[in-house]
Amino acid sequence: MDLTTRKSVSSQTLREQSRGDRPVRRSLFRRFLRWGGFGFIILVAIVFGGFLHFADSITTLKPPPEPKADAIVVLTGGYQRIGQAVELLRTGAGNRLLISGVHPTTTPSQIRRLTQSPVSLFNCCVDVGYDALDTIGNAREAAKWIHARGYKSILVVTNNYHMPRSLAELKYVDPATDFIPYPVVNSDLKTTNWFTDPNALRTMLSEYAKVLLAGARNLTGLGRPLGLRSRETDDDPD
């Protein structure tokens, strides 16, 4: 066999091998796309199912019929929450109240007037926390207050849609304390057809996304901000 014939045979062999490899590569690529598509559909189904479970738990969440704890913590975000917390304090559901995450320009007197609370009640039994910037900060600020006073059980007052994330952050920072949810029902979520209201649906979707993010953050311990105006904290397990 001369040199020209050898080259021709070698070229033909390489072309045949190349053609043989192409179906294998295409098959692997198609298989990857197929399983990737299945995985994406399953992931979407899990996330959607989780949202339905989250929404159902929120809309059916109710306060305990006879709330009682050592103290009360309310997470700011509306005077409806604070008013409910002050009322719980007045009726003896807790011995003391922390209003966490108050803006620095807001005074206790302003809060007292807006909630129409007695001066004596505020002077004896209400503490105003100015350090928290967000829900993580609320948890850290509340844990510091709880430990300083030796409380074992706490009524947590916040909106119903905000309650799962609030409890998750509180338990992450302070797993030893018994946190009892006292949800304040958001007016947009009182009807059974809240999902047809764009504002209510937007609120629920946004909060569900935050719950997923908080769960991943607490599980991994990564990307967890301080959440406080000050830089001092000694209650984080990180």
C-alpha cells in the first residue's frame, strides 16, 4: 500500500469516527436537556407547593385564645401591631413590652399618644428599642433584652404574613426561649379570595421569597447581615 492510499484510508477512518461520535454527543446533550427540564419542572412544583402551604398557614394563623407569657415583643411595621401589643400588656398577657425597631426620630411619647395608652403603663412597663434595622436586627435586639431580664417565654406580635420569618430569625438567635406567635391579621388577607387582589398577592409572594432566603441563610450561615444600627452584638451563634 503506497503513501497516498494510506492517507486516504486514514482520512476515511477519521471521518467515520467523527460521524460516530456525533450521535453520541447529541444523545448526551439531549439527555442532559431532558433531565434538566424534568429537574426544573420538579423544582417549580416544589416551590409552588411550598407557596400554597405558606399561604394556607398564613391565612389560617390565629392568636392563642388566652395569651400568656413572661413578656411581649412587638416588631415595628405599623401602629396596628403596636396597639395590639400594648393592649396585651394592659390586660396582663405579659409583664413587660419591648417595641423593637423604632425609628430614632420617634419618641416614646409619640407612640403612647398614637396608641392612646396610659402614661403610667408606658413609664413602668414599656421599653423602646431603636437599634434594629430589619427582622434579623429585631431578633438580635429582642434576644439581648430577653437575656438581660431572664425571660423564658415571649409573646411575639407582628403581622400574620410576617410571623413565619420573624419566628425563624428569633429561634435562630435564641433557641432556648419559648416564642409564642400572636399574629395581627392583615386587612388584605381577611378574605378567602386574597389571591385575586394584586396587592395582597404581591405581599404574599414577596414574603414567601424572603422566607426561602432566610431559611437558606440560616441553614448555611452565609450572607447574614448584622441588622443593627450599632456594631455590637453578642447574641449571634455565628
